[in-house]
Amino acid sequence: MKIKSAEFVMSNSDVAKCPKQPLPEYAFIGRSNVGKSSLINMLTDRKSLAKTSGRPGKTQLINHFIINDNWFLVDLPGYGYARVSKSTKKTFQKFITNYFEQRQQLVSAFVLIDIRHKPQPIDLDFMQYLGEREIPFSIIFTKADKLKPKAIERHVEDYCNRLLQFWEELPPYFVTSSSKKIGQDEVLGFISDTNEE
Ligand code: GTP
Ligand code: MG
């Protein structure tokens, strides 16, 4: 897919106020600082469409962008930061779960995972949450530039083996780096293939 246009539409914390056009939508979620906003900029070939920061907790709202005038891309706040809670459920802010449960036109979520890290309970819980609600998702491993090719392979394999302990099959997954521009064609290709335009 060629990105011909990419524009910010609106930010808010209420799913009822999200854009009304019934366009297919794809949302990026994951722990704070995993690289969601950077990935959105890389995918769209825009330097600062989505705001990024070295400090976790930069994105605080549901941010809609319209791409090629025919689909929405959504940048979401990270989970797992700023709220110390024993209950993981409380860590997923209510407006984020409302978004996933109520946004009819959501085609697929992308759960971002830092490729350097071992499976973390909060990410596994979030995937479990999506699975239970039958919300389609893919995994995007981020920051692949931080590892050598062999280590990338090993980390992805370890992660997939862990998922197969409680999932019958793996979701689609992609390996990306926003700084080295790895994975753009694959992720955009997946979006084209699943976008019923
Ligand atoms: P929140 O909005 O706070 O939840 O964070 P986010 O997930 O949107 O992360 P963001 O894109 O703001 O990036 C966080 C930090 O990781 C920034 O310092 C980025 O420069 C860095 N980063 C993001 N993607 C990559 C990548 O592919 N490679 C490397 N090396 N650094 C990255
Ligand atoms: Mg962000």
C-alpha cells in the first residue's frame, strides 16, 4: 500500500466521540514506551504525525488519523505504566477497554511487544482480554534494530512458544524497527489484505 495522505483527525477519551465515518480501523496498543507512536510515523512515512517521547506515558488519549481518505489508524495510550495496581484489569484504563469493546469498525488491533523482552504478564493478559472478546489482533515486535538477526529469531521463537502454551494457534506477527524502517511493507500489506475496501 502506498500512503498518499495521512492526517490527524482528533483526540479524545470517549469512544462515543470518535469519528463517525464508518471506515475500517486499525489500532496500536502496548506497554508505554514500546514504540507505538514511532511505528505509526514509520508506517506512514511521516516524521511527527504521532507524538513520540523517550519518557513513558506520552500518548494519553485515543488519537485518530485518517489514511488515504479510506481507513483510520489509531494511536492509543500505553498500558502498564503510572498505575501501580495489583489488579491488572485496573491497569487497562476504562476508556481503552470501552474503545475495544464498543468500536464497531475496528478491523484489527496490533499489540506491540519490545523484541528484547521476555513475555510479560501484562501483555499476555491484554492478549487474553482481546481473545476472550474475539477482537482480532496481530503482534508487532518493535525495536528490532536493538538485536542481531540471530537474537531476533531466538526471541521471536521463545515468545511464540510461550503463546502456544495457552493459545491453539499464533496470531499473525511482524518484526519491525521504526528507526531502521523494518517491517513497513509487511504491516501495510496486512492492512491492505484485511481492509475490505
Ligand atoms: P507512550 O505513548 O508513552 O505509550 O509510548 P509509545 O509506545 O508511543 O512509544 P514512542 O513511539 O513514543 O517511543 C518511545 C521511545 O522508544 C522513544 O525514545 C523512541 O525513540 C524509541 N523507539 C521507538 N521505536 C523505536 C525503534 O524501532 N528503535 C529504537 N531503537 N528506538 C525506538
Ligand atoms: Mg505514544
